[in-house]
Amino acid sequence: MTRPHLPHALKLFAVFAAAWACLAGAPGIATAAHVQATLVADETAVAPGGVVHVALRQVIEPGWHTYWRNPGDSGQATTLAWTLPVGWSAGDIVWAPPKKLPLPPLMDYGYEGEVLLPVAITAPKDAKIGQSVTLKARADYLVCQQVCVPEGADLTLTLPLATTAAPDPTWAAPIKAALDASPKPAGLTAAVTPGTPLKLSVTGPAVTGADVSTAYFFPYDSSAIDHAQAQTVERGPNGLTLSLAPGLAFKGPKPPAQMAGVLALGDKVYEVTATPGPPLAGASGLGASSAAGAPADITAILVAIGSAFVGGLILNLMPCVFPILSMKAIALARHAHGKTSGLHGLVFMAGVVATFLALAGALIAARAAGQAVGWGFQLQSPAVVAGLALVMLLTALNLSGVFEVGESLQSAAGEAGGADNGSLWGSALTGALAVAVAAPCTAPFMAPAIGFALTQGPVIALAIFLSLGVGLAAPFTALAFAPALLKLLPRPGAWMETLKGVLAFPMYGAVAWLVWVFSQQAGTLGLAALMAAAVLTGFAAWLYGAAQSARIAGGKPWARFGVAGVSLAFALVLAFWPEGGAPSSSAQAAAPGGLTSVPFSPAKLDALRAGGTPVLVDFTAAWCVTCQVNERVALSTPQVADAFRKTGVVYMVGDWTNRDAAIAQFLTANGRAGVPLYLMYGKGGRAPVVLPQILTPGIVVDAVKKAAT
């Protein structure tokens, strides 16, 4: 069980208390040693110029322990001071893999039972055969239970000098086993990413596909991490990423040049040296690893699936989906009195679910490849935004009657057969388009469900996204199976053309919104190209409609169809070409209303919190309609700006319009995969409070006042 995090002052008090207990208790128990220490060798003799491994053997009294090279939060490492004849030399201690020794609120590293600590002793080449050598060492160690006792011993070992050396029948095998079990480099690549949490990413053959459920990092430097805090692991296709609580070394202005230590994976241990840098590709993205052999937490999975379904239902009421309501309304009116309304409802759901699963699969694959992406990642690509804007424009032009998509060809068959005129493909595409537009939004209940999904394996993650898609499609599909309600709608007729014309304008509004989002990503040059693409798209749609009319009249307008196709192709080239310009970034984020903002950075946030300054962090994006509504309705109001000024709360903006690895990692660390996310950090470095995803001025003002007290 994870122990509660306690202030460093309390930890220091515990260390001083333990030290006082050592001094006070030592005289009373000094007569009974708690460690039996001896020197043992792996060979029965030493050859001139040869190497013999001499191990310090500690047999520790049950319930007591000695310490590793980094003792953790308290304690003292074992030391060996050698006294050797002239010409002889001793190497460093080969440390056995340590054990975690929790002593709340501390975490120590060391040994229990029996341990061998080998040292390589090298004989000079001119050593005299037939003589003996006496190796002397002073061993000092701290042995602890509830109290600590400093113990030590002056040890000697005499070995003969011989031409050849035979393995010692008692100690050769145990010392070889100790050397084999010691941590060694295994061709692993490691990177440490400063921040809160501290990220240690490791890749390489030894960790690819390995069981990382028990992964733990033992640093050599005692100041590198907060040892008492839990270490969480995320799997990747090529390795793993550990989230660590930073220690004093990583809280200063200049982090260490490297972080070395031991990575333990069950009974396998590897020596790693991490250099500062971004997380390694392939070291994350497959979710948290559950304990080996442990069953999944069924309750948590069911709660996540249920939350995803409720979130999908609520998503129908979010601003993102408003443009798609036009298409849903027309579909309901068209199929209301037909025999296949229920089938169209199911096909719509299939389109929604298939698109949700496709996006989720792409997201899982991208994260598995080491990319720092989250929900709504597709709209972080200017090309995708441009393409979606043109699709919306074509849909709006279709609703305005500029051209038809198969309706004229189906009308005669539909009337003859008594069937409704709607196309099943149209229902499926309506569902797909609904997901494409709604995906950037994050509704209540939906955010924690997606955050949980992205920490699980692919099967569980896809099940949660499946539930989300079913929730989004459920109201429309259920209505399609309610004949009594559908009969309240008038039969299809001329009124539907008027309705189509009216409902085209929300789609034009969606086009305008996507063009604005694109301008934030690609700059003015890209915007000019997209506007030209929109003109060509409109021309292609008009020419296509004229060709349809000519064909119905008996003509052969193949040239018009060809020119329309060429125009649309040129439009796509223009839309997908621009990638440069002056995209927005977190450094350019503008604060709403009269608020003064600072761009988000983990280092700046840590510095403000360390100084006791309350901070509201607003993770937003231009393509997130909910974010934009919150900024206009809540964050830009005079009373909110006044509350910030009076309380001294800092407003920090994390703009995720374009991809930003630091923001993606911070969202993941807080159990989220998308925006909006509002974190209110209170005065004095308190843990953050997550504000609702739908804000009002009252909610923000109350949160600001509480954070400042």
C-alpha cells in the first residue's frame, strides 16, 4: 500500500529520531553483534598477476538490515577500507541488487538475511610463488531494526600464492552467483525528463515485451528522487516509462547531467544511465501495467464503461455536435414514415461506433509509437482540419440544393417500391461525420473514462471507446425505433426542401469555425490557400449540380463532370499543401477578457507553487468548442478578471491547438487525454482541484477565492 506523502521536515525529524535512537541504544546492545562479517574468496590460491574475488559476507540477524550504496531516506552504506601489501590493488564493491525496506514515512534500500559483496583483488605480477598473502579490510556498516547500531569489524583473509588457482569448493559458486546477479548494462537507452513527475523512459531489447508490472528504479544518487513516493509504470512497445517524484537534485535550477541507477524488473536487474531529454519513442503508450497474474479491476472497468456511455449521451448536448444536429434532423424527417427508419438508426450507430473505434485505434497506435498525443489529436493536424472544412462545405452546399448525392437516381425506385428515399450510406457517413466533429469535445463523465482507457491494454481501451460511441448514437437510434414519435412528423414533401435550406446554415457556421481553427495553425498564408480551395470546391459543387440537371434532361454532360472533378482535385491540393506559416503556440496564447495570462510550462508552474502562489491552469485549444464557449461565457467576464486581480491568482494557459508533448504528458499525468482541463492550485502548494468542464463565472470566482485562502 502506498504510504501518504509527508512533508520533508517530518522525514528529517524521523531521520534525526532514528539517529538519536542509535546513539542512545548503542551502548546497551553493543556487546551483541547483529551482523556476522567475514571475508571469503572464490579461489583457494592466488596466481601472480591474477585476480581473486574476495567477498564481504554479512549474515544479518533476522528482523535487522544493512544498507546498499544508496541507503535511501536514512541509513549508511557499508564501506570497506583495504590494507594490502605493496603492489596489490582492490576494486570497487560489486553491490548485490537491493531490497526496498519501507519504514514509514521513509523508504530505505538494503539487505536482509545473508549477502555477499564481492571485490576484485589483483595480485602483482612479481608476487612470490610459495609465499602467502594476508588481505586486511576494515568493514563498517549500520545495522537497523527499530533502532540503528553502527557496527564494524577488522577482517583478514590469508591465501597462498601458487602457479594456478583452483575454485574454492565452498565459496566459488556463491560468489559467482553474486557476480552474475549484480546489475549490469544491457544495451538499454534511457532518458530522464525533468518535471513533476520526473519521467524515466527506458528502451532496449531487455525491456521490450518484458513483464514490467513490478518495475522499480533504485538511483545511485540519494537526492535524485523522493524515495518514499510511489513509482508508477507505463508500458510501451519498446520499453517502459516510470513516473517518479523528483528529489532535491531535480528541483533546482540546473538538473544533474545524468541519473544513474538500477532498474529492477522482478528478479532481473539492469544498470541504466539516463541523460536529460524528452521521453523516448516507444517507451509508453500501452497503458499502465497491472501486477503480473493479477486479475483486472472489473469494478473500475465497468465504471469506466458506464461513464463513457453517459459521457456519450451528454456529448449530444455539447456545442461541438450542434452542426451535426442539422443532418440528424433531416434524416429523421426523411425516414419518419418509411419502413426502414430503424435500419437507418442502426446504420447511423454503426457509422458512429466504427469511426470512434478507428480514431481510438489510431490514438492507441500513436501513443504506442511514443507520440505524445491525446483525444482530439486529429484536429491538431492542419491538413485534417482543412479537409474537414471542405467536407462540411460540400455538405452545406448539398443541403442548399447546389447538387445532389444520388437522390435523383434513387427517387424513382423509391417511389415505385414504396420505400423511403434515404441512402444507408448517407446514414453511416452522417455518423462518421458526427464523430469527426464531436471528437474534440470532452463531456462530463467522458474525460475520466478516456483517461482511464488510455492507461489500459488495447482490448479494454477499445471497449470503453465502444461504449462512448454507443452513448453518442443511442438517442438518434432509439428515436428511429419509436414509431409513435416519428408519426408526429409530417410526411416528406416540399417542406423538406425548405428545412434543408434552413439547416444548411449551421453547417456553414461549422465551416467558418474550422477555417478559424486552421488560421490558428497555419497562419495567413495557409488561410489564403484554404480560402482559394473553398472557392474551387464551391465551383466544383455548382458545376457538378449543373451536370446532374443536364443529365436528367437527357444530355451528356461528361465534360462538366470532368471539370468539376479537376476543380475539386486542385482544391484538395491547395488545402493540404500549406504546413508553415505562423501557427499558434502556448507562448502566443491570448487570455480572454481582461485577464493577464502566462504560457504554460511545468517549470514555471513548479516555481509558482514553490513560492506559494495560487495558479489556475487552463488547458485549451482553438478546435475545442467547449473551451471557446467557457472562455467567452465564464473566463472573459469582468467579475472573473476582478477576482484574479484582487486575489493575486496567476492565470496560466496551455494552448494545445498544435501538438505539444509537455501538455500531453501533463494531461496524462492528471488522468486526462483531452481538453478542456482546468486545474486550480491553491495557496501554499496545495494539490490541485479539478474544475468542471462546463464553467460559469460563479464557479470560477468561488474557486479563485478558495485557492487564495
